[in-house]
Amino acid sequence: MKALTQYVMSGRRQSIIAAVLLGLLPILNYLSAPVVALVLLRHGKSEAMIVLVWAILPAVAWAVAGDFIPLLLMLGITVLAQVLRSTGSWEVTLLASIGVGIGAQLGLLINPNVLVVMEGQLTTLMEQLVASSPELQGQVTLAEPEVLRQMLLMFIGITVSFSAVTLLMLARSWQARLFNPGGFREEFHQLRLSWKSSAVLFLMFMLATIGPPVLQQLSLFFVLPLLIAGIALVHGLVGRRKLPVAVLVIFYSVLMSPVMAQLVVLAAVADSWIDFRSKVAQRD
């Protein structure tokens, strides 16, 4: 990755070539977005827009082919990179990621044919799965079209929001590796939401879970910043105590459990009031 980032930072033409070529490759096309973010973080909006004009072409091609995620992700990470560069705050950036996810949903609603196609693909996949597994027949019931469409909207929105934040962190780590070694690690270990932000997010989540269906579709967006802040808290505590990497490996292996994810979110809320890292002595 260091060779790639050095190449990207060696000039505008190199940045464009890297963004376009990565954008054309299946699976690796998601690395095109952090290339644009890296240029924006380092050189600013004017230079990044030139690279974006070229980098967005493969994303549009993928959208025409039926995959809209690269395009939504490219636009989302560009917005978040500008927010991070202008504010220097990961807290504000995480809050902005909620808007990115909701914006992705609205973008798909503008062209409902996309959801119809994705719904058909998912339905076909589920039917094939049931047909190939006799033991599932009679146990799996396909959701109603409208319910399935709403589930797809929520899944795509939260995927774009989370992926945009994750890839922005990748771009930030690239920038730190070249120009400020260890800088991103320190930033991430200190990432912490203010008590006002965490209180509002937690309150909105609670209201969303008992609110109308429209608000329920947004519930996960309010949890995402808290989840990421909780992950940063764990990294920060592990770093302060200089615990082995195996601790983080175990942490991520159990994070997929809903119970563990909820505990991490609650830890982030508590940390916004208590600041656990300041109370844990740093091991030399």
C-alpha cells in the first residue's frame, strides 16, 4: 500500500491513473474512493475535484452495469473527506456520515428502478438457495416486495455510511504513513464523542425503535457513530496498556455478536461522559 500511496502523491496524472485503474477492477474498485480522499486530504478540494472527475467515470460505468455502490461510495467519501479536512474533527465527520447514508437512500429512491432490479436479484438468489437446499423449504418465507425494498434501502444506506467512514480512515492512514507516521493511530485512539452528541444519538435511536416505520429505517444510522467510537475506545485502551494484538483479534471476532455490539455502543456512550482513557495509566 505504501508504494501505491507514494505513486498517488507523486503527481496529478499518477493520482488520476491510479483512481481510474482501481475503479475499473472488480472488488478493488472500492480502493478508488480512498485515492480521491487522499488527494483531497493532502491537496484540498480544487485538486481533488480534478481527480474525482476522472475517478467517477468507472463508478458510473459500474452503476450502468447495475452496481451503484461504487458511485454512492465515491460521492460519500468525498463529502466526508472534505468535512474532515475543513473541521479536523472525527466526531463531526462521524455525524456527517449519517447524512451520507441517508443521502444514499434518497439517491436510490430518485431512481426506484434500481431497487426493483436489486429486489429481483435478491429474490432470485433466495429462491435458488431454497431450491438447492431441501431442508430450507417450508422454513424460509420471502418477504413482501415493499418490506424487502425497505430492507434493501436500509442495508444499502448503512453499508455506504460505514464503508465511507472505513475507507476514509484508510485514506487518512495512508496520509499519516507518508507525512505523519503514527499520526492516524494517535487520532483514532483519541476518537471520542462529546456527551451532547452521544446523548442525542442515543435518544434518536430509542425514538426510532418505537417510532413510525420511516424513522425505524434510520435507527442504525444513529448507532453507527457510537459503534465506531466504541471501537476506537477499545483500541485506545489496548494502546495505552500496550496489550498484545491478540486482544484486538479476539475483540473483532466477537464484535459480530449483537450483544457485544450493543455493549460497545453503551461503552461509547459512557465514555463520552467519563473518558475512560484518561483514567487508565499508560504503560511505558
